[in-house]
Amino acid sequence: MSSVTEALNRIRGFISGVFMGNDYAINVLLATVMAGGHALLMGPVGSGKTTLAKALAKAIGGSFKRVQVTNETLPSDILGFVAYTRDGEARVVKGPIFANVVLLDEINRAPPRTLSALLEAMQEAQVTLDGNPLQLPKPHVILATMNVEEVELGITRQLPIAVLDRFMASLTIGYVDRDNERRILSSLNSIESMVNSRDNNPKVIDDFLDLMDQASRVYASDDVIDYIMNITDAIRSDGRLLLPLSTRASISVLKLSRAIALLNGRDYVTPDDVKVAVPPALSHRIILRPEFANTLRPIDVINDALNRVQPPVYMVTE
């Protein structure tokens, strides 16, 4: 585990040197990518979401592309297209989706057709252009920002459930405190230089793929799996929800728990790893009934379930 810990510390150290003041967000986002998932980044304008995405791409040695989504964004603007020459030869023009880290800014502004086109990329790690399936690079993560305030005010619409459910995790990125803002201002030139450099490192990507493989093989006991299922069942039975959680929600909790365990230097999942994984894995999937929307938050439902469901207890023998 020493080589794994060393690699993870290097990646986290790079990101935290650029995106300051929110180690929780760094760990959850890194765990999401290690688990092969995609993430929703929510929060106010100017809170560092793009910087975090760029820093992640650099830390894992991958490429980065950003798309400013509007109500006129076409599927081809993200996926790419096939162009035909005068000789009838097909030429594939790959879109931003073929980067290792793809940031879709304000995804909730996208038209339905464009959102539908993303489902294949998020679920199958491929896109189909002119009838031909093309594999996306590994690792591949879609980070999407969403302005929750605009959704609540009715300026933009909520994402469809089918799209929300494809995101393994969601994070709220807020403004930093005064001390970290001072650190950012003092290191601004260094930060901009680090996140805007264009060099990719295939060796680092290979190392990160090894980390992803290690995360997928972290052991989860039957007791831990039952604990995850009991939590999701408790939330499903909550009468304040408009829709039940999908099986994909439970899968996301398990995968995220495994990656969090590896981040903590272990090759097995504990109930505490599950407790850390549940809020980011489930918050964006919880749709409240209209009568509770103004008085309740998804995290309240999650905390109620975590308080009701007893974690497995292990006896330590000498």
C-alpha cells in the first residue's frame, strides 16, 4: 500500500496547492474519478469549480476540455461529428467529450436532445458518430456545474432524473474563507501557471489507471453491503420523497466507499467509509415532494436515515 499512498498523496498535494480550502471536495472528487464515476459541481459563480477541474486533469496527467453549455448547444458541439470530403471519404472530428476530464458548465441549460446524447458517454464510455461507436479515453470523467439558485427560481430547469442518476456524486463548492483567499492571492501566478500548462503525462495516467484498478478491488464485506442496502432502503421508504432511489444509487455508494477506503490507506471498506460516501452519492438523487421542498433539504433525509440505520459492529479479539 505504500506506493498507492505515495501516488495518492502526490495527486492530492498537487490539487490542494491549486484549489485551496476544501480538502473534503478534493477527496470526494478524487474518489469519484477513481471509482470511474462522474460528478456534479454545484455552487456560486467564482467559487473555483473550473480551477478544481483543471487541477484534477493535471494531477492525473490527462487532457482537459471545457464547454459552456447554452440552450443552443448541439450534441455535435460536445460529441463531435463526421465530415465527408468531396471524394466521399469520412473524417471524424472528435468533440470535447474525448478529453480525460470534461467540464460542462451550466449543464442544466442544455436542450433535451443534447442531454440525451450524453447518456451513452456517461454510461457506456463511448459515443456513436454516424453509426460508428468510438471509445472514450481512460480515465474519463464528466464534471458538470449547475446553478441551483437559478433552478429554484425557475430561470432554468432541473436536470432529468435519467441524467442526474448517471452522476456518481455531487458536491457543493462554496467560497473560501479569508485566510485561504489570501493564500490564493499570494500564489495567483503560480496557480495560473500550474493549471494552464498544456503538457499531458501518459506515465501519470497509467499510474492513475492502476489506482482505479486497486479501488475496484477494495474488499467490502457482506455486513458492509447490507449496511449500504439498509440505508438506501430507509431512504426509499421515506414518505417525503417523490421518487425512490434506483439500484444505481446503491452501486454508487459502494463504488465511492471503496475509493474512499483506498484514499484512507485501506484495502477494505468500513462503515465510516460508507457514511462519508452516502451524502455525495445520494444528495442529487433525492427528489422531495413539493410540500416539503421549502422546509427540507436532501441532506436532512440522508442524516435521518444514517441516524436510524445501525452500522455493523465488529468485535476485536486479542
